Amino acid sequence: MPQRTATPARPVGYGQRPMTARPLAAHPMAMRPAPGQPMTAGPVMQRPAPRPVSFLTVTEVAAIMRVSKMTVYRLVHAGELAAVRVGRSFRVPEPAVRDYLAGARTDVA
């Protein structure tokens, strides 16, 4: 059988990194247990489930509050109503509308 000779290293082109061998410990397969051995699981940290937050458009908020869109924009720009800017438009979280309406009630004597 003919013997193979080592292939010459390819020249590194512009923007390319030279190929280097990774150490065995850094290889992902080196961390796996041998076949037939059970995989031991370490402690698993679970994230809390994200709470769904629904956002309303300025038009929807204006319809809920029975005011004009301009009034909603004024409340947002004044900082009285929390909102998130998405591109060029605003989205208002539903809880922010509820909180604003709860705090805006006045008792008439």
C-alpha cells in the first residue's frame, strides 16, 4: 500500500483564519460519556414563565378611554401613560391603561 505524504498547508487568503487543531478537551464529543454509561444531569435552573403582556395601539386606547388619539399622544409624551415605541408608532401595555384609569378617578362632592 502506498504511503501518504502530508498535504501542504493551504495558503491563508484575505479574511480567513488559518486552520488550527482544537485541543481534545475543547471538543464537544470529548464531554460525552462512553456508550452504555448513563448521562448524569446537573442542576437545572428553570426560568419563570413569562407573563403575557398585550399591547394596545393608540387608536385602541383612545376607543377604550373615549378620547381622541391626540389626547392619548399627549398623555404618552407627558409621561402620564406608559408606552413603548415600536418604529414610528407607540404601543401601550394594557395594565398601564388600567392603572391610569384607576388613578384618574375623582370623587365629586
